[in-house]
Amino acid sequence: MSSWLGAIAKGAAYLYGGGGADDDDEEQQNNDNNQQNVNDQQDETKENYPSANNNEAAQQYVPKNIYASAKGELWKFNPKREEFKLLVGDVEALVIEHDTDEYASSFQIIRKNGQLLFSETVTNELQIQYNKSNHSMVFAMYNASKDRLEILSFIFSSEAQEEEFKMAIAIKLYETNRQESFDKLLKTKDIQEEEKKWMTDAYQMDIDQDGNEYEETDADLQDLCEDVNMLDMNEYNHYKYGMQADFDGDEEEDDEEEEEEERKRNRWEEAANKGYDNEDDLEQHTDSVLPESPFKDDKTRSKLAENKHITGSKLFNRTYVVREMKPGTSALGYFKHNDENELEYQGKIAIKDKKNKHFTPSRVMQHKSDRSMLLLNDDNPGLINVLNLDKGKVVEQWQTKEQLNDIAPLSKHDEMTDNPMIYGLNNNSLFQIDGRIPTDSKVIDSKQKVYKSIHNMNCITTSGNGFIASGAKDGKIRLYNAVEKRAKTCLPGLGNGIKHLEISDNGLWILATCNDYIMVIPTQVPGTERTGFEGRGMGKLKPHPYVLRLKYSDIQKYKLRKVDFTPAHFDQGKSIDEHWIISSTGPYIIKWNFNKLKKSGIINSYSIRKANSKVVHNEFRFNHNDDLLVTETNSVYAQHTAKRKK
């Protein structure tokens, strides 16, 4: 295995020696120059591609290891001209199986005489995309000598070979991601035969869709602004945001003192309450009555400090940021939007459990009219900490199961109501939780579904009408109409784990975030008016997913060797029909036009902005689809949009 990996590294050497020479970008002046470029190209190929006789990788397989093959041409993308040019005219693409136990396979391209041009492991880092109109497969490879990505395109000579090869790539990617045999999954019916097409259709989405009919509206012209007003969380003197000391006063109060505290609210709590209900009161109490946070700050900065999450209140002018000052110690900072629609720091709450122990929450969710926040703690995996935002402390702890991976409201935006119940999910079960139950466990026994054969579920979400979806580490997505019943539909996924799920308010679309791509899945069963949440589910009528990736020109421009998307979100609001999708990877914020996708199937319409540092999390401000809430590692800001010219 190790020798094969070494051979693969050697097999990609043609890119390191050239393959992207500056003369590729020169303008061709006349026919003589055109011919000279062809000759130069041939010389370059001879010079930089390893010889079949001397290259180990060419000898690393026998014919029985060839899983798929196809004949065609190899082209390379020229970023300055924004076009592909022919690199090698007569080549063969191969998918080679190397280690069935570790599900390792390679994607190789060889000359007609068997000379190996390159070999790469089949992984998502190839960032494969297809152009159906050109019968091509576009992929990315890293040129170490020039520290840049090269975008290559293999154009198939035969449509029959094209379909077989695409299926082979899809299957090998699935096996690599899941670390399981695809044939075995078919035999055990973990995957149905008809679901193979569902998977390959996802990879075969056309990347060049400029010809799709869509009439732009004014809303479609909103692009991300380059200028933002950032709050630097390390600027202690200005924002009073550093290490937290304990709350003022003794936290070991007896019952009488706690009752007295309930009767006599302090000024900070009152300001918070009045601020929630009235914007004028918010400004008056925050700026005049309480000029500074009541928490004591340690003026020592920590290089370990970083933001973890940002979320906006759906009822009040509040934005919350979880910031970890050092491992295991964090605070909840809260901000307001000022008259200029920029974020202003207001105060912070030390995050501690009922035993006064610091922790950093792995999941946060607003609750009960946005006056509480539910916090999960990996150190106590079955416990929910109920943070009262008025009091600034955890007032309850709910025990659920031994493990709790995620929580969700009973319906989308249900946290805006006083409904005390929520859903929970662990590796093999979904259940409803009610903190009012007078027992140790807050799980409602009659409202749970436990699976015997499923042990990898990790996220849950709900729609506006109460439909439920769960995502699993093997990429499967299950759709339910009730938490205590079996799933109506099981979508196979593409092998990558689902790390975040969201459903459109009307329940017609699912947004699934994986590390390397984002899936947008229609839930309406073709030819019917029902969705996969209802009746008999989708069965064999599963509509194919739309896979959101970046254009190959942007992949090369921004040197995105590896993509790791943050949780993707729809824009949201009471009167908003979802129009946008937001996510980020590294320091890049990407906003896709979801309206174009759902109306015309266009998946490559997006705007992109480079932030100052890694973007930790972002989401749309509630009822403001032209504003984003963004947190980078050490900064927080509102990202606005501006209308571009047609």
C-alpha cells in the first residue's frame, strides 16, 4: 500500500515540472504561432510526463484491477483566457482498484502506448464536476512547484464509456467516503439498485448552465458587499470581551436569597427585558443606565481565544456569539444592530453549568420565545443546559438519553413561541423532550423511535409544518412525519457524512451540508402533490439531488485544494420565500441563488467574498435576507448586500 502511494506521488510529477507554463497564457498572433504552440505543447508533454518504463505507478496494476476505462482527450484550463486547451490528444482514463480492504482506488490517465501521465487517489479532493454538453469530466490537481491548482478536463470519445466511467467514479467515491463495499451494500439492500442512478445523477449535474431560461428580478442582483464594519473581539478596552470572572455576588446562595433575587431583579436583567420589547428602551437602558457590562474582565488576552458560533434572535434585536477564551471556558456575547444596521457589543454571560463549572457548548438553540438558550455539552453528552437569558445563568439541566447528538424545535421557528417541548436525536433514536416531566429523564416515552440496526445518526431538523429530517454519518437522510414512527423515505446520500440539515419552511426542499459539497434535495414526489415525508414516501421515485460546488475557475483562482463547508442556511423570515443559500469555506463566504435553482435548475449562480480570516459560522438575519450575521475567528459583523448592475 505504501509503495503504491509513493508511486502515485511520483505519477503526478508532470504537474510539478510544468503543465502550467507561462507560455500557455501568451496570445497567439498568427497561424505560424499556432503551429509553434502545438510543437511546444508536444515538447512539454514529453519533458514532463514520466516514462512508462521507469515509473512504478504504471506497474501497480494488472488488467483485472481495472474497474473502468474510457478513451478520450486531456485538456487544461487557461485561467487568463478562461478557456480549455488541448494537452494530449489520444489518452485513456482508468479507475484502478488497489486495496479492497481499505477501499483505495486511483484515477489514472495513460497515453495510447501505455505511458502513464498521472495517477491520483479517488477522493473528493479531485472536486470532480461534469459538463454533459461537452461530454467532459473536469477535475482539480495541485501543482506543487507553482503552488497552484491545475484544472484539467477529460473529454470522452464514447457516450457509452462515459456513462460507465461516471458510474464507476460515483461508486468509488461512495466506497471511499463510507469505507464499505458498494456491492455488499447492494446485496444487503442497504442501498437499492435503483438508487445507483440517484447517486450518479448527482455527480452528472451540468456545470455550464448559462443557457437555462430564467428571468432575473431585482432580488437576484443583490451581491455581497466587500466593505464590512468588523468588531475585533481582541480589542479588550473597547469591547470589554475577555476572560470572565464569576458573576457579582455569591453563587452559593441559599433558597431564601434566590427567592429574594427573583422578587428584586437587578438593573441589568430589567434592561435586558425592556430592551427586548422596545428599541427605544433598549438604547436608553443599555447606553445610559448600564454603560458597562457587570461582569469583571481579565485584561490578559489569550491566543487560544476564538469564536465558535453566531445566531440571531428571531424576536428581538439581539445577536449571540459563543466565544471560547481557552479550552473548556467560554462566554455568550450579545450584540444589537444600531441605527446604521451594524453590530454593537452589549454584554456577555459566562457559560457555566449548575455546578458552576465552565464549558464550551457543542450546540446552541434558542428556546421559549428567545428568552432561553439550550446548550449541549460534549462532556455531559446526554444533558441539556437551560440558560435563562434574563438571569444570565443556567437554571435547569435536563437529562435525556446516555448520548444526545442534536436537538431541534418541534417545527421551524417554534422557538419563537412558548412551547417547552423539543426533539432530540442520538446515534440510533429520535425522541421528544419535555423539561416539565417530573422524572429524571425528560424524554416522553410514547414519543420516540429506537432503531436496532442504525447507529450513526447525528443531526435533526424540522420544517414549518412539523416534518422531520435526520442526517447520518454514512450520508443517509431520513424523512419522517412523526418522531415515533419509522422514516417514510430514506435517501442514500453520496457517502459523505451529513454534518448539518435544514428544511425550507414549506417542507419542499432539504439543504444538507457535507464537508466537500452541499446537497439541495427536492422532497416533492414526481407526478404527485405529496412529499417524501408523507404517505408511502418516495419509494423508487426519488428526485435527484442538486450538488452545490464552486466553479472550477474559482477553485483555481482561490487555490481551494480542499473545501470544508460550514453549515449551509436558507434565508429565513415570516414573509420570506427562501431565495438564497449561505455557507463558507476557509475565509470565503459564498451566497448561492436558490431561487434560480428551484425554478430553472441553475446550480452555479453565486457570489463570493474573501473575509479577513477563517469564517467560523454565518447565517441570514431573520426577516432580513439582505443581511448576514458573520463570525470569523476573532471578529463579528453584519455582512450586507448591494444591488449590482445588470
